[in-house]
Amino acid sequence: MERTDIFRMIQSILSNPNGTLDRGVTFKWTSDGNIRVVGLVFDLLLDRYFLHNKTSISTEVQEIAMSTGCRPEEVVRAFACLSGIRLESNHIVERFMVIEEAMISRSGEIGVTVRFGGWLTYQLQQICQHEKILSF
């Protein structure tokens, strides 16, 4: 899988609430937000993964809202949607992404820490290894 494939994969998931990915992994989710915003938020999280190579990402909702041109409440719904995606393969069920922590500061800033699930982490690590090999 390459970077473009991971973006196509999330587009496939977001276009259908129940389906099967190429490798026999089934997914289910319910949409509670604008699919365009969910895609933008996920794209931003992927960019941060590739920049820092960490599966646990801490960010602020307002920062993502400004970066994507979305309202903060849409970003919160996007996080909820992404964390609601369930993947199943070989009778193993896991979340696509987990919200590890959400905090509201005294000034009203909403901080969120998310962690990608095992299947997605594996796919992203494969992409990074593939890119390292190509860069030699």
C-alpha cells in the first residue's frame, strides 16, 4: 500500500457505511457529520502521522478547524465519526481510531489525543518502510 492507496481507502470507507476493503477487512460505521469534513480531518491526521511517525497524535480542535476551514463543532463530529469506524478481520474487531483523551482548557481550547488502531498503524508503517526503501 502506498500513500495514495491509504487516501483511496478512507474515501472508500466514507462513501459506504458498510463494506469490505481489498484485503478482506470489513468495516462498519455510522455517519454523524459532514463526510467532506471527516475526510479533511483524517487527511490532516495522516499528514501529522507521516510528519512525526507517531500513532498517537495530540492536537487542538481549533487548530484543525483553522487548517481545514471547518467549524470546531464539525471537527469534533469528525473525530467522533472516525473513532466510530469498526474494522473486522479474522474475527478480530477493532476501532479505526481511538480518542485517548479530550480536554477543555480554561480558555476554552479543546485538546484531543487520538491513537490509530492496529490495522491502520500496520498499513501506515508499511507505507513508511516502502518510502524509505525508495529513497535510497
